[in-house]
Amino acid sequence: MNTTTIDGTSARITVRGDIDYDTLPPLRDAAAALPAHVTDLLWDLHQTAFMDVAGLHLLFTPIPSGNGPVRRTTVTGLRPQPLRLLRLAADLHPSVFHLTCLLLDTPPTRVQQAAPERP
């Protein structure tokens, strides 16, 4: 059973168990059922030990927010196997799988840290 909590314009969906093609439809339905005013979606994967390619579809396929724009999606609590899958996908297809936007637990890169100073 997954848990959804909403706080203002942010929602957290806590996934309990593996993410595969059997569990993908209910997870996508949970995200699609969020109210239209929710603009930020956080997937909490602390209790997810395994994720196959379905997890990539879940995290990287935009889910519109009602009639509004696509929600900003982030993830937290990645365990070793799901993190390895995400890193492999990013290594193979960096233009498709942008991990710096998705991962809250990832420190910013040097490029992101070094903002030009204005006089």
C-alpha cells in the first residue's frame, strides 16, 4: 500500500515495495489523481529495494497536473539497486535521464554551484 500526503502545492507519494510493470499502473494512477493545484511531486522510495525499467517510466514520463502544466518530479530515499539503475540510465542516455533535477539527495555539481557574480 502506498501513501500519499499533500501539503499545499506539494505531494509526497511513499512507495512500499518494488516498482515493476505490475506496480506501475497504480503508482501512475496515484500521481494522476493528485489535485490540479499540486505542482511538486516527491516520490519517497525509502521502502523500495528493487526497481526495474518501469521505475524509469514512472520517474521520467511527465504526469500532467489536471489541466495544468506537468508537475516538477523529484525522488528521495533511493536504495542501492534503484540508484544503480538510475545512474546506469543516466550514463547511457544523459540527454534523457537528468538526475540532477530528479534527485533531492544529490549534491549540486560544480557548474550549478558556481553562479556568476554580478557587479
